[in-house]
Amino acid sequence: MATTGDHLRKALDGAWHEARNHAREGMAHEAFAPHYTPDLGQARAITLKQMQLLAERGYAASGFSVETGGTGDAGGAVASIEMLAMSDLSLMVKAGVQWGLFGGAIENLGTKRHHDKYVRPLIDLDLLGCFAMTETGHGSDVQSLETTATYDPQTQEFVVNSPTPSSQKDYIGGAAQHATVAAVFAQLVTNGETHGVHCFVVPIRDEDGNDLPGVTTSDCGHKGGLPGVDNGRIVFDQIRIPRENLLNRYADVEPDGTYSSDIDSPTRRFFTMVGTLVRGRVTVGGSAGAAARVALSIATRYALQRRQFDAPGRDDEVLLMDYLVHQRRLLPHIARSYALGFAQNELIGVMDRIQSMRLADVDPQEQRELESRAAGLKVANTWHATRAIQECREACGGAGYMAENRLTALKADTDVFTTFEGDNHVLSQLVAKELLTAYADEVRGMSPVEWMRFAATTISDVVKKRTAAQQIIQTIIDTRQDNEEDGSLFNRGTQLTMFEDREQYLLSTAARRLQAANDREESLFDAFNFVQDHVLHAAHAHIDRVVLEAFVAAIDDCKDEQARDLLAELCDLYALTIIDEDKAWFMEHRQLSVERAKAVTRGINERCRTLRPHAETLVEGLGVPESLLGAAMLD
């Protein structure tokens, strides 16, 4: 008979329950047991062996379309790779590079000639590749990459070159040892004209593992974590590749050097190409969330067995989890893990739907919204992982610092997640810019009065575009508005309204400040820089609202009454925690009185106390198999 924990796990798995369960079953194999292996050679060998086991089981086929040799389940592929993070983040990253980034570039940027040649071998690991985008001098600003691919019509080849020290490809997973081919992003030059960044298939090693002529690879060595990933650097010295090695889905070069593309704008062409690779960003966010669930599962189970100090009237020492301060350390992070998990499921669903469509049928606005949502949730998930894992480490005291209890490895391995697949501050700006520039053309030349009227209506419409369970959320808010005297912070309508009002206010004032700064400052850069902090705040408010709505939708979808009641309490805790973190803003803008601000603290304490008896059930719902906890202190 299913327990409440089972129902919670199924709710958190969402539409991808079967894919996640299949992954759990596969990782029950002893080869996927968590391990502490600081030696780079050993760690890399273990990770490659795990990859080979996955390939033998056909693990990667779901991430590729039926037409290219896969089974066409993009959402299931992302959910499965996220689950690898519960076993070993090195494995998750290595798999993500091979099948997500390298494979994704071949499938999404290439055409049939590339699919026929590369997809099946890379699925089966007969071809190991890497994704060579980042350079020493450019990471987030991909459009300014310095590597060049200059077309030579005499030989019908591209000449790939690293013209400066800062143009070397850097931190590239797989480049140090295992990859034989790279998907290289470089400035395409033909007939003396540069057409922007494009992607090329470039061989880098022979079958014996030696660098090919003109290619120099080196090893990044020890990193802060992820010892099983062979990160390296690549320098190209006039290496020649066939014209056909250009991944030409969006642009091509004829034998005589003539460049052509169906997308005239170089900027739009670039973002269209990069947008097709959004799956990597979705995976990184979800995997960070999975790692946080592992840490919270370990720390909470430890707190349910570890005792400390006597209490009057008790025969034994007090469990750590019985202290309110310990509850406040862990339970809000558990609530946020559920919240972000539900939002991640919704994101995967949108991605799966869009990537299952024919290119011509994809709505460009929906694609941009997907990219923005992926950026925002990657930010939220990775910062959550960083903070939650650190709190878990501290909550376990000296035991948490022991490598055998896994928390230090989780902390080290997820640290880089806040900066790869996009620095979190840069991605937060991307989210805000998408919200603000959706109507940029319409505001040009408006008078202040016209602008105020426009901001009051259009920005409100942007905010109120629901992300999930539109009808139920609108009903909750409407009911709250019809009964204004019920201002309880446990009232769902109150919570949704507070989140929505904050986002709407921050967006509208950010837009007004941008216009004022633009009128005052001499350059567009100075104008934007002047309000950058405000723009970031607006982005985070938007993400918080999206996550809360996803939580509300998930509660409505849950059919088990006890699980639904627990989810409702977790949702209260999530909402109150967000309000508490931004309490100063709510008070400054008179959305919280001093007394209601105190009520937020009381509300958090109350929800922690009511959830305490269910702590073990809550971590069971996080869905981490006991075989993947890997903490000796729990034995």
C-alpha cells in the first residue's frame, strides 16, 4: 500500500514519474553507489565506466528524435539526467556534456548529413565529444568569442584558429582526456566578411588519444569539485576541416564561399542557434535541485537520530530535529526544494512540447519565454543548492565535514553550477530584459503621461500571464479579493497577491527608471547600469512568483488527501520564507506593517512546528533512494 511519502514523491516527480523511477531502478546497481575518489585518474575512469553502463542500457536514446536514431522523449531525457546527480555529479556533468551539449549541438544545429554520421555513434559512446564554447577571455558573452573559422574556397575547407591567448577554449569537459571530437563555436569568416558565431565539428584526437596536428590540448587538473570530469583546454593552430563540418541548420557556405541564411539578422540568428541548446540550462538547474534534495535527505535523517543536551522532564537527550532552530535551518529548504521541483517539472513540460514540434511550428515568443524561464529557474535552483547544502553541512556538525558523509563533495561539486551554463547574475538580467523588452518598440517617443498609462496596463498584463493551473490560481486570487478582510498570511490568495504585486511594482518602476536614466545618461550602457540592481530584483520577484504558482498547481493536482495537506503546509512555509527574505521591501512599500512583519516570523515558526512530526515523510517524498544517500553516519 502506498504511503504518504510515496504520494509526495509521485507528486514531486510529476509527469516524469516513470522516467525518474526507471532511473532510480537503474542506479540501484552497485556501480552507481556514491563514492569519494579524489584521485583524478581513478575518478575519471569510474565516471567513464558508468557512462558506458548507461550507454549499454540505451540510456541516452530518449534525448534524440526518432528521425536521428533516438526515441524522442526530450522531457524524459532531462528528468533522467537530473536523477544522475543523486548518484554522482561528475557522472551527471559528463553525461550532460556528451549527450546533452555535444549531442544536442549535432542534432539541433546540424542537418541530415551530420545526424547520419554522428548521432548513433555518440549515443553508443563509440564517439566521445566535447562542447567547446567557452574561452579564457569570453564566457557569458558568447557573441564575442575570438576563435575563427575562415573558409578557403580553394580547398573547400574551414581553417580553425585560436588567434590570441585569450581565445583558447577553456574549462571544456572531456577535452583533457576522453573526447576525440569537439563541437567548436567560432566566428565564421568567408570572402573577407565575418558572419558571427557558428558551430563546427572539429576532430581533436586520433584513436590512440594523441592530439591531431594543429591541435594542442591540456588538462585543467584539480578543480573545486567534479573530479570525474576531465576538463581541459584546446588551442587550434590553423587546423583544416571539410566545409561539410559546419553545422548548417541555420546557415551554410557554398563551395565558392557564398554565405547564406534564412535568418537575415546576425543577432537573431545567433540567439536562435543558442536557443535550441536550452536543454543544457534546464538540466543544470534541475540537477542542482536534485543535489540539494540529497543533502537535505542526509541532514534531516541525521537530525532524526542525533541527540544533543538534556531537557527537564526527559529521560534522554533531545533529538536535533526537535529544536526549533534546527527545524528552521532545514524545513524551509525542504519546502523550497518541493517548490522548485514543481516549477522544474512545468519547465520540462514546456521544453518537451516545444522541442517535439516542427521548427516551422514553433512560436518565437514561446521559445523566448522558454529560454527566459530556463534561465530564471537555473538561477533559483543553483543558488538554492549552494545555500541548502552549506546549511546541511553545518547542521551535521563535524560529521558533516567528513568526506564519508558526502556533504562536502555535494558542496564542492555544485559550486560551479552557479556560473556554468550562464553566470547567475547575467541570467537574472536576461530574465528581466525579456520582461522589459517585450514592449520596447512601443514605448519609444511616449510622453511621461503616455508611458505611465502604458506601464500601468501592459506590465500588469505581462505579470498576470499565468504559468500553471491558470484557472485555479485566478479563482484563488479572485476569492481573496472578494474577501479582503481575510488578510491572513496563511491565505493562499494573500500570498499570491503579495508575490504578484511585488513583481508588478518592481517591473513597472524598473521600466520608468530605465526611461529616466536613458534621458539623463549619455550612453545606453550607463542608463542600464544605473538601474541594474533594480532590474535584478525584478527578475528574482518574477521567478519567485512563477515558482509559487507552480506549487499551487501541484497541490491542486495531488489526489491523496494527506499528501495534499502536507504540500499545502510546505507551500505556506515557502511563501512565508520568501516574504521574510524580502521583508524590508514589503515594509518599505507598505505591503507589510510592523505587526504583520512579526506575524511572518510567527508563521514560519508555526509551520515548522506543525511539519516537524512529518520530517521523515517529507524527505521520503524528495525521492532520493537510500542506496544513493552514501552517508556513513546514517548506517
